[in-house]
Amino acid sequence: MSQVTSHTDPILELRDVRMHFPVTHGFLFKRHVGTVKAVDGVTLILRRGEVLGLVGESGCGKSTLARTIMQLVPTTAGAVVLEGKNLTAGSAAEVHAIRRDLQMVFQDPYASLNPRLTVYATLAEPLLFHRVCQPAAVPARVAELMRVVGLAPRLVRKYPHEFSGGQRQRIAIARALALEPKIIIADEPVSALDVSIQAQILNLLADLVRRMNLSLVFIAHDLSVVKHISDRVAVMYLGKIVELGPAADVIERPRHPYTRALVSAIPAPDPETERTRQRIILAGDPPSPLNPPAGCAFHPRCPHAQEKCQLAVPPLAADGPTREVACLRLGEL
């Protein structure tokens, strides 16, 4: 890890985390034909009370990284360390014991909620399973959770299909809060919602982080949304982090060519500025994680690529006191 993040007191650390999926061919006699490197050597920290935005194009590995942190999929290599405890080396019982500290909010609230359970049953289930409170205290706790996310407690007897998309996401957030976690991982929690509802959910998450001293990993592909809520931003490309730093710095003064292209796609609120602004159009499509290019994974699409970019993998190195960038031509751009 570079000096940019080595002197912090993190609540969560990712140390060279890799998540590779084998690709096989054949029905009866399967043979290994390749490996999808969905996450390929990610080192990150999450500080207490911090909102860390994770951005990148679809297929870059953001959601896989979220599931790896949650240990919903086994880690191929590396370590996920929560308050000094290595989740990747722990037994199933040990991971279960600290499951309360890590909760997740998924992209599609309707798909993540059981349609056969009422809201009351949805919120009561984790409380009873993890023995957070006595059964007699569950109704009061469920009502409190509803109020925390801005919903009336009288709605707890309804089913998910009886709510709007924004209300369902509030229920999903309430379920994540039920166990009083220390970290919430929100995987594109507003991308399936209307723009007006997005702002309400973002404001709710920001308020919860402040009031409950939560740490939040906020995953999105919209940099303008990430800037609104995040303290720091990590930009991901083909399974690797290519830029990391304070949200305002990364978005207003991007250093990596890929980050510059993402920032150039943010619409300007002023119509005149929007008509005259210049976008950076990247050539081609993102490479396949099954067959990533040699050297810098971004070099086939990078307008500044040189021969050396095809030969060496750029490390995520310090660029000033608070920034880290993975680019071999950083000093020349």
C-alpha cells in the first residue's frame, strides 16, 4: 500500500484482493479454457464514518468487488480485513458472527425483497435470527426502523409490490440498518429509480451516515451522483483501481486518462455550456476480463498510450499527498 493511505485507522481494508472465475468447456469432461479476472489486485481502505465512492463502466468489477467484501463469493486471493479480522481466512461460523457489521443494499429493491413477506416480516427476520432484541421488543424496533427511513409504521403489513420503487429502496435500507451495522455497501442503489427519487435516497443515505456514524461504500457509474455523496472516489477499470482520491479533486481535476473521459461525460446543468463542452470519446469497447491486454489494461483505448504502456502494468502510486493514480505517463500528461 502506498503512503497515501498507510497512516490511517481503517475500519475495512482490502489487501490485493482478487476474484477470478474459471471458464470451462465441455459437458461431461470439463476442461479449463480460461479465467475471468473480475477483480484483479484491489487494495483499498475505508475509514470510519467515510463514504467511499466506487465508479467505473459496467463490467469493470464493481459489483463483484462488493460481493467479495461481503464474502458472498469466495476470494481467489488477498484479504478482506474488518477491524483487524481477516474475513477471507475465517471459518463460516466466524464470518457469520461478524455478519451484523457488514450489510448490503442492492440495485433493484424489488428483486432483493421477498415478495411473499410483509414489510414487518422482512424487518423482523434479521432481528430474530441474530437475536438483536427480545421477541416482545421486535414490533417497536420495526416501527423505529420505518421512521428512520421516512416511512409510516402503519405500512408494515403491506407487501413489496404495494410500494413504489423509492419506498421499496427505503425498506431495503431499513433492513440493512436492522442489525446496526458499522458498514453498508450500496451497489448502485439509485440507478433503478426516477431522478427525483434518486435525490431523496441519496440525501437519506448521507443523513444516516452522519447520524449513525456509518461507513459507506457507494457503488455507481454516474460520477455526478458519486460527487454528491462521497468523501473519496475510487475509479475502477477492468478489475483494477486506476485513480483514488478526494471526491472533489478526482472529479474536478482528474489525472488518469480514463477518469478524464468519465468526467467529460457528466452533463452540464447550463444549456449553453452543455452545447459547447467537449467530450472525450474513447475508441473501441472495454477489453474482456477473460483476455485482458498486456501491460496497462487501458492502453488500447487511451489517447496518450505509448509503447511502454503495452509492456508494463502501472502500479497505483502516490500523486501528491491525497491522490493515487495508476499511469506510466502520469508525469508527462
